[in-house]
Amino acid sequence: MKISYNWLKWYIPNAPEPEKLRDIFTYHLCEVEFLQKLGTGENTDWTFDLNILPNRAHDLLSHQGIARELASLLDIKFIDPTLKYKIPDSKPTNLRIEIKSDKCRRYLGRIVKNVKIGPPPDWVKAHLESIGQRSINNIVDAANIAMYDCGQPIHCFDLDKVSGNIIIRDAEDGEQITTLDNKQVKLTPQNLVIADGKNVLAIAGVKGGKIAEVDENTKNIIIEIANFDPTSIRKTAQAVNITTDAKKRFENDLSPELCDFAMKEISGLMLEYGFTDFQEVVDVYPAKQIERKISFSAEKISKILGMAVSVKEIENILERYNFQYKESSGKFEITVPMMRLDLTVQEDIAEEIGRVIGYDKIKPKIPKIDFRPRVDKTFSKIIWARNKLLQSGYSEVMTYTFRDNGEVEVLASASDKKFLRTNLADGLRESLKLNQINAPLLLNINKIKIFEIGTVFLKDREEIHVAYNEKEKIVEISLDKFVSEKLSPEEYGYFSAEKFLVLAPSRSQGSSKETFHSQIFKPWSVFPFIARDIAVWVPEDVLSQEVQKIIKDNVGELIVKGPELFDKFKKDGKISYAFNLVFQSYERTLTDTEINKIMTKITNKIKKKNGWQVR
């Protein structure tokens, strides 16, 4: 936003020189895009282009707002403009205003009759030119001067072009308006408009319409000062692709209380023009702005800023900003000025105080950070339980959380499994059942060991459980109970130093190169397997390894697992060894005929051994 230095001095005659003021803006308020000198001699002025932050746009997009802020920052005199406004005598009015949309929060209207359209006074033209605005006529210029001065957009209609009451409503679908710059705009119900009984007069908060334009023939006017919902204005401006200074202010939110100041200011300007035929102000204000209070302490402000701020310092700053407050033992309660929409919590007050003191006054400190990692006890227990079971030969599985029946139902579930599990045992039991199919490829089903650690959902709480199988029996307990039962003193054993092992690299034997002992992974075959068992009676002095070797030498290349001893027993001076064999091809489906031939070959080899017999 462009700010005139001479204009600022209306309100702060003791303002610092422009170059010094630039530094004050930068350190305490906002970024200065540029500072430009205009004119020479008595006509010299300086223009600041300020990059106002969005959180302060509601009160700083104006000369009065900037002047008030500087006066408070620098603790210098501010000349209150309301004292210079002349209050005109008013006649009764027949102006009627209807608000039919909650997007309009306040609307003021005033009729001024017998106006004369012409050029504005030189000072008005000079002020507008100093901020890059062109003069149009005295009425439009008065509205613009008031907006750039106090921050409230103002619009004027030609009264004689308005039919009936002023109505603030949502546009009808397909309704059209020709704007002041002759742009044809098609409206939707999302757009707020100012209308009369027949036509749309303006796009609320964005652009006036051609139909009620103030021109050289205008004799009577309606002054419009309103407050609109910022989101509505922003969306409408985007939809119709129109950007104006009024739109910029409305979309950043304005206090509805600002309307009063704006009406007083433009009415005073009209009086200066010599216009005296004023009617009463019509003010429609459905829901008044609520007064806000914020509580904080000097201790809290000091903690937020990272520097000590005394009670007296805080009081001084609050008084400079004209904040009403109560203080007791370092605790404050302030009444937030209506125009300061950015102040809502104590952190906002801390920012204000820090900004006035100067952030450069806050000494940098290296924060103290506790680098010790926080231990998640539950996670640690899960890791411990998992490792304990893995070390005991178990494999972890993860079963479905959702079930097709239960007590805890998931709302709006798209699945037929719309209940949360209440235990892990059901899922683990299903997993064991599925593994029975592949048991010969894995281990005997009685040797399959699986576990799961997961959340179960009870009616009133959630718990983490541990479930594991002991053969075909499922054991399920809570994580805490599992850890407390399994974590016994005996597990923390020790080694006695009865003998010492001496490592002597110089006396090493064998390969000097690094050696790795590993198993090479083989992919699973997609073809079905065939499992066979064979039991052999042999003399009591024959070891199982001898029988196993005979089988292994004659089993062929289709064997993928075994021969594996799974049973033995003695009877009448003989011993029986039972072996399991699993056959599978990576290329095709095996047939019983093929496997029978292999088993016959093995049987014949065994029969040739003296005293050996296939059961």
C-alpha cells in the first residue's frame, strides 16, 4: 500500500524524517518496498510503498491506521481525526435498507441532496496523486479520500437512478450487471449484490454498477458504507475476475465498527464542499461486534519472548496503544479495541509487546534440548516379546483386524467384515488351519510355531495381546502379562570362567580368506507337491543315518524335502525308522505313477539289505 508522508503528518505532526521512518517501519511494523520523493520545494512529498502483513491489513491499509501505529510505537502525539469531523444537521429520511443475506454484517446509508458535481479541491487532488490515484470528480474523490484515510471502502449511488429500497441479497442465477468500467458480468447465487426493486446496482464489496453511476448530471446521492463477509468478497472477486482497492480491504476483514468513522469522515468532507442538505443515517446492524477480553501475566509474556518484561513496561505499552486494562499482581485483563481483529490470544499480546520493544533487543539463546530419546514403553515391550518368540523358533503372522462377527462394529463399513476383532486366537487358529495344507513342505503341523502381537478391540477399551500356539492349542494373554511372566531372573544368566579360550591368529589353520556359511534361497514352486512316508524295520544296531542314506541315494532329483526322520520305536530286537519325503517339480505337475516308481526303487534297495524290511 502507498502512504503519503504529508498525509501522515495530518495526524502525527512530529513524525520522524522519511529516511528514519523507513527504518522504523522495517524494524517494528512491515517491509518497505520503496521510498520515493515527489515534487520540489513546498510541494515536496514522500511516498512509502508498504508491504502490510495479512494479519494487520484490517487496520493498517489506511493513513490513520499507520499514523496510530507510529504514534504508539514512538510514543508521540496523535491528533484524533474524529475531533475535526463536522457533524451536519440531518433531516428525516425515507431511505429503506433491507439485508437479506448473512454475508452482509452491517449497512449504513445516507441521502445527500442538492450536490454539485465538479472538480475536487486542490488538496484532495494532491493527496490522491501522491498515492498514485487519479481524480474523477468531487463526490467519487471524497469517497476515495475517506477510504485511503480511514480504511473503510465507500460507494455513492445516484439517488435519482435508484428505484425503491436498497436491498442487499444474493444474486439470482444468470443475473447480469454492467460495471463502472463497462464490463459485462454474469452473476451466480454465490455472489452478494446491492440492488433496488428492479436492478442490480453493484457487486457488493467489489465494483459498482453503471446503472446508478454518479456523473456530471447527478443532483442527489446515496452514500453507502457497509461491512461484508471477507470470504464471500474474495470468492466473488475471483469468480468475476475483478480486483479493486475496496475488495482488497474487505477480503482482509474489517471491523463493522469502522463504518461509523467512515460515515462521519465523508459527511464532514461533503460539508467542506458546501453541501448541507443531509438526511439521517440509516444503520442496519443485525449482530453487533462482541467486545473481546484477553488475560495474561507479565511472567507469561516474558517466557514467550525469552526476555524479562516488567509490569511497568507492559503498562506503558498498553497505555500507548490506548488499551483498557486491569492489573493485579502482574496479571492483566485487557479489553481489545474493536479495530484490532488480530488480537485473540495472549501470544498476540506478547507479539505486540515484543514488536514495540524491538525484536533486536531480544538476546539470542541456544535452546536447551534433551537429546535423550524418549522410550516408548509399549513399543519396547512389543520388540522384547517379538524377539523372545522368534528366538524360541516361532514365526510371526499378521491376521485381519476385521471380522464378520463380533461386538465392536465399524460404522459405515463398505466390507462384509464390519466388526473389529476382540481376540487374536481366532485369526491365529485360521492361520494354523491354512498352514496344514503346506505342512509337509514346512514342518510337521505339530512343529509349526506361529505367533501374533496386535491390538484387540473390547467394548470399552483397546488392548495389545500376544497369541501363540503350543502344537494345536492357542495361548493368548495381554502384552504386559506376557512380558512379566517371561521376564524372569533366570534369563539373565552368566558364564563361569572355568576355562579360557586363547585366540592365536599366527597359529590359525585353513583358509585365510573370509568365509561365509549361508543357505541360498530357492523360489517356491507353483506346482503341487506329493508327500510320502516310508517306515523300515532294521536290526537294533543299525543307525537311522544308514537307512536315510539308502533312501537319499535312490530318491532322485524330484525330492525337495527329506528324507526326514519323524518317528522311531523298538520291538523284539528290531527298530523302526519312519521317514517323510516330499516331491515337487518346478516345471510340471507330478503324477502318482512317477512317485510310485521312485518309492518302488527305494523299497527294492532296502529289501536287498539283510534283515531290513519295509513296513
